[in-house]
Amino acid sequence: MTISMIVGNWKMNTTVDEAEALATQIACGVSDDSNVGVVVCPPFISLVAVQSTLKNSGISLGAQDVHHEVSGAFTGAVSTNMLVNICQYVIVGHSERRSIFRESDAAVNLKVKAVLTAGMTPILCIGESLEEREGGSAEAVVESQLRLGLEGVEAGAGIVVAYEPVWAIGTGRSASPEIAQAMMAHIRQTLVAIGGEEAAAEVSLLYGGSVNAGNVGGYMEQADINGALVGGASLNAESFVEIVRVAAGTG
Ligand code: 13P
């Protein structure tokens, strides 16, 4: 069975104090018997503080990126070794990492493998640009990112894939539930082709891109959507908690 989950990606926002305060507010609002897994991904520097804030809350912790090497001369980088006792999830290949930091599919694949080797769960992000969608290559682009990102990996339980169309990120222009579902069905089919029906059914598929409490319900109703990766709306405790409630069917 796939796990339903709502993941908050705080990106480069919040000081340590702000991160602790936000985590405290979220923990107060989210009931720990929710049938939806809740994950927050603060900046690296706040992970330890938020870990202690979230202790016994039932909310899980994720990092926003990682280096694929375990240690060494990689100034500024953070390894799986450093994260493994702190968080359970790592976002890998976010479109901002791909476009701003020039991460290739090969680099993303190394990170996915490193995260799995360390025993954590990668949240592999894939998604097409507006140009690619308008040019008719959205499916091909997403499928290629998925196949290259998961090369040499057993794609089943323990893998989360987030479909985030670049044109929907931070724009307020969310993909319609139908457009999102159509791509998710293609992603699921590709996962079947890679690892078989059983394994593909165990991968949680998240939609990301301008998700809020008003539209999350529409995504959760889709056959192949198991949750959401939330950016902007995860920085406000009230709206993030409301998204979790709606996703859990209690909103
Ligand atoms: P927004 O929810 O702000 O569009 O960001 C989505 C995202 O990039 C989450 O990783």
C-alpha cells in the first residue's frame, strides 16, 4: 500500500529560531493519529533544532538536498552520513537544484543511491518546464528524468517521487488535478515498466506546484496521487495544518 503524505519544503526560508517556532506551531495543529504522513524539510542549519522540537510529534523530518559522497573535500556540502541520525527523508533533484545549481540527471541519480544506501527515503523531484509542456514533450521529459534518476535502483517501497511541473512552482498557477493525474498515470506506468506492478504500486507519488488548502483535496482524489510537496504554503503553520487536514479528509 502506498503511504499518503504531505511534505513541506521550506526552501531557503526561516532562521533557526523561526524554524523552531514554525515546527512548534505545526506540531500543535497536526494530530498524531492522522492517516497522512507529515514531513517538514527545513534548511540544513535548522534540522537539529527542529528534530528536537518535533520529538514525539509524529511529524517526520527531511533535508532539502545532500551530497552523494559520504565525506571528504567538498566545501559547503552535507552528506548522508551527517543526516542519517537526524532525518528520514531527503529531497533530491528539485527543479531549483537542477536549474539554478545545474544538477544533471546523473548527479541526481548518485544522490538517490546515496540516500538509499544510508537507509533514508529519497523524494525524487521531476517535472517539465513551460516550454517543454507547450512543445509537447512533457511526458518524454518527465519519463527521462524518472528513468535516469532511478537508474540502478529498485523502485518500490522506500522511494517517493514528486511530480512538480516547473511552471506551477511558486507561480500560483497550479496544474489542474486532471493534468496532474494524467502525468502521474504515466509516471506509474513507467514505474511498472521499470520494476513491475507490485513495486510500482508501493511508490508514493506527490504532486507539487502552488498547492494550498483550497486545491489539495482535488489532487488527493486522483487515483495516482498520494500526497503533495508544498512550498510557499508550508511556511505558514495555519495553512500547512489545513492542507494536512484536508488531505486526511478532516478539513
Ligand atoms: P510552491 O508550493 O511554492 O509552488 O513550491 C512547490 C515546490 O517547489 C515544493 O518543492
